[in-house]
Amino acid sequence: MPIRPHPKAPDVPDVPESLDAHEAHDAHDAHDAHDAPNAPPDRTRLTTTPSPSPPLTPPRSSPAAPLAPYRTLFSRPGTRAFTLGNLMARLPSGMFGVSAVIMIAGARGSYALAGAVTATGLAATAVAGPWTARLVDRYGQARVAVPAALTAALGSLALLLCVRFDAPDWTLFAAYAATATTPNTGGMSRARWRHLFREDPAAVHTANSFEQAADELCFMLGPVLAAFLCGSLFPEAGTLVAAVLLAAGVLVFAAQRATEPPPAGAGARGRSPLRSRGMPMLLLTLAATGAVFGAMEVVTLAYADARGHRSAAGVILALQAAGSCAAGLAYGALRTAAKGPAGRRLPWCLLAMTGLMTLPGLSAWASGSLVLLAAALLCAGTGTAPTMVTAMTLVQRRSPEGRLNEGMSLAVTALLTGIAAGSATGGSVVEHLSPRTGYVVPAGAAALALLLGTAASRGRRSESGKVETLTARRVDGIDGEGPGDVPLE
């Protein structure tokens, strides 16, 4: 019997592993249909026809992507509430000075007296601010901020009554000095963000940017609101509304206990932030940056007055704040800005600010147009927010554990000192030379800040070396700057 060859088994194509079950099923079906075109259909397969897979579409970029970092911030419970209270309590910082000047000058007929009273309050704030912040670090925000805010509000109301009932001039100084206990709600808010997102440095960067934008917003709206209230209602309206907003805002802010960082207690009795390596030079950099703000304000007021448009000076300065506010929000949405050591970013931010601060002077010398000056100030404002965000980040990182609020209060004191010095220097140059020449002062202050910031950055790198950077990264996990590097002195 002849041996019949065994029929060759049909070749089944190899199914790639990347195919799913339905695609593999279809591949076998196609092979069977090709090899056996006359074969009866498989009814089982006909009754179990797989549903088509959904088409693969490339992901689309959401138009709200730039807002995603801010959505992350405010998705935490309690953050919106304490931010609302923070903004309410912060707005009076831009109202008190203007309201006091309008109220005192209108009742006593002396701008010199009004300026002296507000300067006294500024000096008292510079002295009392760090002390109040130290108490906040030691005993907690709610226990200290509420009585401090109520004391400041009562001081404002006392000033109002002294002016209203024609009390002696010395009572105005005493009453306004009581407002020095106003708590630094901006610093307390930054401390809350750092506590909530201590494991997410990119979120802390976004929060610092938001806080800087809030500073600019209050600086822009506060004087406008104060002037409107005093002019449209009665001279004391600005001071009255500011006192109410301060007290109500701090009460709302302090009520959010779930987001409040724990008090340091006895741990806050450690060394002062002034003794932290790199902090003194950083504070000098902030003082020079404050001189930019003070000089720019005085010189712009004088320049607009010399051009016969003094009333337009407020709008022009508001454009500078608007540019800074927009730049702060954009800088916060840029997550790549949070990468790398903040100490290395600061000189670049200062360099950009120095270059942009030359624009107002160039526009004043080139054309003398207020419209061109307004555009130049809008552009110049975009350089201040990234500088302030980076500098305040460094202040947070270099403040010892349990002394964060005190460190940020020292930064505010440095800024106020610089603003006072810049205002005095700018006013002197304007009076003895010319308003156009006065724009050299803010540009020169920015250049000084650049030199100080660069020296601070180089000095810290040369002192720290690789060991400190690695240790700080291991302890704090951010960018080589933090409380973890403080004990390495």
C-alpha cells in the first residue's frame, strides 16, 4: 500500500504581540478566508462580530493648560477661603498712606505734616514688623495676627478721630504709629502655601508667583480706591474702609485653621534669620530693589507734573503694576522656572530688570510723550515680578526652621527701607537737576541690585561647594536652597 504523504498544515501568519484579541481574531479570519474561499461560513464567528475599536486621536492641548498650576493650588480645601481673607487684609496696605495724606492735608492744610505722620508710621512698621512676625512663628498665626490686626485698626480709627476733632498734632503721630502692628498677611499666606505643598516645589513656585501678583494688584487698586472714597464720600472714608477691611480680612484668614502651619513654639527661639548664610546680602539686594520702586514713583509723579498732566501719573504708575502682575502670573504658570537653584536664577532676573528699567528714562529723553512713557513703564513692570518671586523664594529657603515669618518680615522691612531711600534720592535729583534726569536713579538702583545679587550668588556657591548643595537637596528636596543647609555653617 503506497504511503500517502501527510497533508501539509496551512501556514498561519505570526500575530504580532502588539495586536489585541480582536485584531488577532481578524487576522486568523483573513487567513482562513484566503486559503479556503469555498469553505462554509463559520456561523459562530458571524454571530460574535467584534465591535470596532475606537479610533486613536492625538491628545489635544487644552486652552486652560496655563491655568493648570493655579487649579492645583486652589483644589486644596481651605485655600480659596484663606486667599479671600488674605486679599481683603492686604488691600488696606495700599490705602492707609494715601487716605492719611488726603485726610490730614485736607483738615490741617499741611502736606508736610501729612508726610511726616505717614513716614513715622512707615518707620514704626519697619521696627515692629519683624517682632510681630517672630510672635507669629512662635505662637501661631491666629493667636497673634487677630489681636495685632485689631490693634492696627483701632490705631487707624484713633487717627481718624484725632483729625476729626482737631486734636494736637502729636496725637496724630502716636495714633498712626499704632498701625505698625499690622500683620504681614502676605508673608503668612506664603507660609501656608509652603506648608501645604512642602513636597511639591513647582507648586510653591506657582504660589509665590500668585502672591507677588496679589501684591501688585493691591498696590494698583489700593491707592485708587482710597482716593475715590475720600473724594466722593468724605475725607475720612478711605481710612474707615481700610480699617474695616483689615479687621475683617484677618478674621477670615485666621479662621481657616486647617491650612495654618503649626507654631514652632520653643523652636522659634533659635538664631535670627539675619545670621543665616547669604541672608544679609539678599536683604541688601531687596533694599536696592525697593529703591527702584520708590524712585520710580517719585520721578514719574514729578515728570507728569512737569508735563502738565499730574492727574495722569496714577494711571501711568498703575500700568507698571499691571505689567508686573501679568508677568507674575505668567512666571507662576511656567513650571520650568521652578527648576534649578533659585540662587542661580536671581542674577538673570535682576539682569532683565536692570535692562527694562532703562526704558522709562530712554522714552523721557527721546520724546517726552506720556503715552510712550506709559508703554515703557508697562514693559519695565514685567521685570519686577520674576525678581521678587525668586528673591522671596530664597528668603523662604534661607530662613531657619521655625523663623519663616520673621525672615519674610525682614524682607519686607528691607523693601520699605529701600523704598524710602529711593524716594528721597529720586526727589533730590528731580529738585536739583530735572525730572528726566531723575530716571537715572531707578536704573542705577536696579544695577546696584544686580551687583549685590550676583555677589551674593557667587559668594554662596564658593562657600557652600558640592557638599552643601547635595545635603540641602537631600534634606529639603527642592533646589539646593533650604532649611536643610542652615546647620552646615
